[in-house]
Amino acid sequence: MPTNILMPALSPTMEKGNLAKWLKKEGDTIKSGDIIAEIETDKATMEVEAVDEGVLAKIVVPEGTADVAVNEVIGVIAGEGEDAKSVSAPAKGDAPKAEAPKAEPAKAEAAPAAAAPAKAAEAPATSAPAKSDGSRAFASPLARRIAKEAGLDLNAIKGSGPHGRIVEKDVEAAKSGGGAKAAPAAAAAPSAPKPAAAPLASGPSDEQVKKLFEPGSYEEVPHDGMRKTIARRLTEAKQTVPHFYVTVDCELDALLKLRGELNAAAPEKDGKPAYKLSVNDMVIKALALALRAVPDANVSWTDNTMLKHKHADVGVAVSIPGGLITPIIRDACHKTLSQISNEMKDMAARAKARKLKPEEYQGGTTAVSNLGMFGVKDFAAIVNPPHATILAVGTGEQRVIVKGGQPAVATVMSVTLSTDHRAVDGALGAELLAAFKGYIEKPMAMLV
């Protein structure tokens, strides 16, 4: 029988995406593994890989269509011996033969984004099989198909992909090793649903705002998907996360001196220095080391548990056209300053070209937002779950301070730590910030 091609979930929480381009046309023969379409996520363009063979009998969703829901039928494949011309598109609401394609980062230049951004939350209910406790196994479409054919229970398979996602090799290993149980004949009864959360407060309508201004005195620029997502995510964070703020001033003179010496000592590679450290690179390292020194602050809040992370993965806010993205320096406390610097430059460049992979900007245990290069003295950033903290970094400027009872001039940088007070209270946040200040003012400790 015909097989429906479904809109794939490219991240655990993706709900919609843009079908940017079909790379196959109706009547083309398709083999498993062929790249058949390109889908725009919020940060990159991903290639869709076929998981079934046959003939592309029908394109249901034309290219250029925005906001296509995950698991919506986008095309139909006719199987061997079937008349492709006689295959019709399924009616909306028909139960499809669920075979969603795989997706990989596109090699072509990425197009502007319009899908919902990645965040640490549960996957949509249609994207993964249910566990007995009501949660969901996060698995690739191909892994789900292989597990289904082999009669394996995905809930008994441990995933090795990003964020524990179950991929093809995990299912194959379970098949050969017998490490997974057969899928139960019937799913366990779901647990009682939780009460629905109260709706977020909304501001004035479009028309109410427009009435405050003279017609013709403004230009209307529609929000793109990224801007809508940023607005929604930050509104949710500000309304649902109890923020607490701690600010300290850090003297930078020793750090600036060490930075200059390290840059001057950089070996050459292809006629250029092998690295060029920035103050931000050293801030990333100092925050990661501070989290290692104060592990109780390296956490994420969930309704039932506190996730205590074993590594300090530091996200760094990067401005890109239309919004922000936060590439992550994984295990930053164990990386050298030169590694952090080169990795950050590479990811920032690929972020602006929208070529980051989802695992390069999803998750993380904290974040840095630096506006010092714009001359901003101090500010407070909004915590972005699943992080429990974010560090807002101001500019380094010469100020008069008191040393030994006498006035002196020093280069000082103000930093503000925003915390999720459910996970990191004031005293713990102050302890973390004190550890950070110690590494900034005695930077040689970052080299040990």
C-alpha cells in the first residue's frame, strides 16, 4: 500500500517547520537514503532523507509552504507494483502509515528560519512512542521503523544520539544483543493528566497599538518565525521563572595583561596566529570553572527533580539577522583557552550562516550574554530554560577605586548573574559569582 511521507521532528520540541524545497518531483523513483526535500528550522536548513523505496506518487505540501506541522503528510510514495498515478493524497485527519523521514544538516546555504527553536522540553505527542510512565521515547524515524519491524520496545533501548535520542545503531545493537524487550501488546494506561497551566498574560492587540499612532507614520514589518519564537520563549521564561539577580565588579587588569602575553606567544599556523584570545573567551572559561567549583549551581530545574550536571556546558549568545542563537561550548571547564577561542569563532561564523547542527545549540547548563563591546556598563539577562543561570557581561572601563585606603585607577567590568531562584537561590548565586570573580581577577588559575 502507499506510504505517507511525514514532516519530521528535527528536535525534541519542534512543532512546525517550513518545507523549503522538493529535490524530487512526482514520478521520480526513490531509494531509501535519497535526499528528497529541504526543511527550514529556526536555525538551519535540514535535508530530508527517505526511509522507504518506491515512486514519489504525490507531493501533498508544495515547496515554499510555511508552518507545516510535525507528522503532517507532505507526500506519498507508491510501493512496488502500485500505480503511482492512481494514488491520491490522504484526506486531512486520515491515519497515516507513519513513516517520517530522517533529516541531516543541509550542505547548501541555509535559508532564513521560521520554525520554533529548540528548547529542553518533552517532544510532541505524535513524534515518539509513549512510555509506561506517560513520558516519551525520543527516537529518529528510521530507528522507530526498525524497532517496530523487529518487535522491539523503544522504551527499553538507551539512546546514544544528541540528548539521548535513539538512533539506528542503538536499535541494531539491541537487535543483535537482545538488550531490548519486545513491544507490549497494549500500552499501559496513561497517568492522570496534569491540570492545564494558566494561560500567559497577553498584551494589547495589533489594532489597539496601531490606534496610538497616526496612520502613515509607521511601516509594518511582519515578524518572522525566529522573532515570534524569541518573543514567546522569553515571555514564558520571564513569567514562569522566578528571577533573582546578583551583581559584582571585577578588576580586569591582570586578565588583560595575561591575555596580551598569551596572544603574543601564540604560534603561527599558515602564516597566522594559531589563536587570538578575547576577553569573552576568558569569561566563558571562568564561568565554567566557577560552576565546577560550585557544582550545586550547575543545575536545571524540573517539576519533580533537580538535574545536577556533570559538565559545564556554556552557551554564548550570538546576534544573527532576525534574532539570537546560543551555540554551546561543551565541557568548557576542561578545554584550554585557545580551544574555547577557536571553537567559539567557528561556531559564531556558522551560526550567522545558519549552518549549526541542532546539537550545537540545544541544551547547555548556563549562558553568557556580553554587551560590553557596545559600551554597555551593566544589564540583566533573562534566564533561558533549561539553564538555571545566565551571566550578563558589561564593558571593561577605567574607574577610580580604593586600594589600601588610597584612590587608584583600575579597569573594572560589571557582571550580573540572573538565576532561576527555584534552583539557585541568592546565597548560592553569590557563591558562584564570587568564584567567577576569583578566576577573572587571578586569571593564572585558568591555566592550571
